[in-house]
Amino acid sequence: MKVFKLEVMNAVLRKSLAPNLLKDRLRAILSYLTAIEELDLDAAAALFLVEQDTGKLVRTITLGQAENHRPNCDQVFFGRCYCGMAARTKKLQFVAAGNNDHSPSHGHYCVPMSVDGSLIGVITLFTPQFHAYSELTADILIMAAEIIGTLIDNRKMDLQLIALVNDLRASIGALREEKDFSESIIQGLQHGLVITDEQGTIQKCNGAAKSIFDWFGEGLEGASLETVIGQTNSEQILSRSACRTLAEESELTVKTADGSQMVLRCSAIARSLSGKGDVGHIISLTDISEWRHVRKEMEKMNRLSTIAEIASAVAHEVRNPLAGIKIMAQSIEENSGMTDERIECSRRIIRQVDRLNELLTDFFSYARPVAPKKRQTALTEILSEIKPLISGKLVKQRIRLVENFPDDLPEVIADPNQLQQVFLNLFLNAIDAIRQEGLIEINARILKSHELPLFCKAHHLLQRDIPYVMLHFRDNGAGMSPGATERVFEPFYTTKTNGSGLGMSIVYRTLRENDAIITVSSAEGKGTTFTLFFKTG
């Protein structure tokens, strides 16, 4: 008998493991059980599953004549009829033929399916009219119900796992979309964003930050903040972040790889994670070097414009009285009865009046510059017109002039007459700075397209989409102090004992009128270099 039971259970297990759909496997198991002669069963069966929401048994699979079962048996409440009793008691129920109301011609076994005490459903197997309750049949059906219940429960777990995996995939997809969205916002920011750990090591940064610190390239992530912006600046930012003073912005001066200086506006806040507290710092950076330079240039232009208006008014008011003084001095000189001493005095008055008139002429040149007549012109032709005017001074003071102009240097757009005045001023200043035995060197070349962004970063008035000719006018004279270099283009500022302080101011304003730019670098005892940028055609 045990061998028989074992053979039946092995057959049921094999059918439960077949590579078929669950319903097909369940049908195969029920068909196999009803076909076993020793069990004395009809070829009819039904399988009911528990509906969790309603607490009812719902007919899921039918076999044989059970397919014609009454409609009111499609759903069975716990405790009603024998299927409901089996569900409520979780014990096998048997009814013989003639002892049940709805099927007097046959009996049936109602076998509950449970897993770990949790009801899965009920299997109903029909019996012939004269079938008597059998312990063998009951034992085999109970064991088969356990296998079927486990099979159904595992399938539910598989479905739950699949649903869980699908939900997890959807969550991961949503998180990935959220991450991509956040990343696109961060990368689209116009200001730099840097995320560091608590020690100040950069863990992540956006494209704007990489652009600000472009000399680090891809090595920015992983570098320490101290290496990038300096120890003092790093300590200041991290301490402000620790104090959570986000609203307080500060300006930092950072030295770049090429030795130039960059001004950054920054703010910082501590980075926190739930349950972990502060884990690092979030730093916002904006390069305001260009804005500071442009603002400085605008302030300079406004200051120069105000001074120009004052100079124009003063020059106009002074010129008329000077003309009267000169006329009276000439009249006194023509008086034949005067002594030589008085004649000399009148001549001195006339010379001083002429000198004041020259100064007033400079005032007018600065205050009311003539509108430039810009056209294509070659820098070499401009210099060839200037050299005869200063060649005598160069020879006399033993100053050597070196020029380096490439053959393919394009023409520039400017007023040639006004450029002659500019270069004449530069030559005279260089000669005065050298005094004796020195060198004036002029180099010019066109700025190539890949160089322009770098120069635009250093010289913020340059435009990125316009070709320029760059000219260096260098002397090895006495040079200037940093303070003098800063003020060299200011009107009325001069280091000379007999200068008006308007020469370089006129140069600066004339070049700006011609859409050109001039910058200066100098060191005491090492000479001065003026760099000029001209637009080309």
C-alpha cells in the first residue's frame, strides 16, 4: 500500500513539474487522479481557489461532468455546502451519493488545500453512485492536495516576485529618469557646481565648473579643493559651509595655471544625507572676472568722459583770455621805447601763452576727438610713415628698433592718420623711458581661432567671433611701478616732470574710437609692453 501511494505521489510530482502552463499541469494532475482505478473516482473534478478580497471559493478549473455543475457552485461561501465546510474546517469532507441535495446521483470528496496553515482552495472529486468512503482514496487525495496547494502557492509567489521585480524595474527606471533630469539641470546651470566630501575632495562637478577650472581638464574630479583654489580660499569656503551660511556670498581671487588671476563669487552649504548627517559640501561658483573687468572699464570710460567734459569747458574758457594776453604782450614788445629787459619779459609771456595754447590743443584733442575715418590699412605702412619722424632721436640716443611682421599679416580696420598719432606717442614714450642705448621691439601677428578664447578670457573686451591682429610694442626702458601701470591711461596722470598726462589718455581713447584695444604690462627696471588688438577685414 505504501508503495502504491509513493508511486501515485511521484506521478503527481512529475506532472506538477512539467514545463506547461499552471492550469494545464493542474488539469493533468486531476485527470491522472480520476483515472486511477484503485481510487474509484468519476472522471470529473473541480478546483476552487480562495478569493482574498471576498473570502469566497471561486471555481477555477473543471473536469468532466463538473463542467455542467450548477452556476451557483461557481462561487461558494465558507461554511456553505461541503466545499464551504472543507474550506472553513480545513478538513476533508466526504458525501456519498444520495446524501447531498444538488447531486443525488453521485458523491464527492471535498479536499482543502493549505500551505503553512493558510488556505489556498478546495478540490472536489466526484465519486460513482455506490462509492463508499475509502481511507486510501482520502489519504492519496490529501497528499495530492498538499502538492497542488504548494504548486499554486509557489505560482502566486512567482507572480508576486514578478510583480515586485516589475515594480522595482519601474522604480529604477523612474529613479534613472529623475537622475537624468536632475543631471541635465545641474549640467545646464550657467554657474559652476562642485560637490566635495567632508575633507574637501571634489567628488562631482558640472560642466560650468570644469570650464572655470579648465586647466584641470578631466582631473578636476578627485582633486582636492585646496589644490584648485588655494589653501586660504578652501578653508574659508569649507568653514562657511560648516556654519551653513549659504546666503552669504563671498568673492575669492584664484591664481590660474598660467599665473593670471581669476575672481570667483561663491557660496557653500553643507551636504547632508538622511541618517548620516553632514557628508560633504555643495559649492556654487561663478567666474566674475570678465564682469569685474568690464565694470572697471565702464567706470574708467565714465570717468574719462566726465574729465573730458570738464577739460573741454575749461579749455574753451581759458583760450579767449590767453589770446588777449598774447595780443597785449605783442603790443608791448612793439613799443620801441621799452628797455631790453621789458622786451624779454614780454617775449617770455608770449612763449608761456603759446605753451598753454599747446596744452589746450591737447585738451581739445582728448575732449573732442575727431570721428575716425576707418578703412582697410596696413600697419607696416603706418609705421613707415612714423619712422622718419623719430629716426633722428633713435640714432642720437643709440636705440635699436626691431620689427617683426609676417608677410601674410592682414590689413586692419582703422583711421590711418589717427593710428600714426597713436604710434608716435608710443615711440616718444619708449624713447623717454630708455634714454640711452636700448631696444624697441614691435611684433605683430594674427590671432588664430583656437587662441581667441584664451585671449578673450584674459582681455575681456575682445569679441570671440571676430578675427584680430595682435601687436606687441615693447621697450627695455625704466618700466613702471604697479600703481603707475594701473593709472597709465588716466588723463592728467604722468610720471614725467614736464608732461601734461594726456598723451596715453589720447592713445587709449583714440584706439577705442577705432574699435581697437590696448593693454599694458610693465615692471620697474625691466621695461614696458603695450599690447594692441586691431579688428581685421
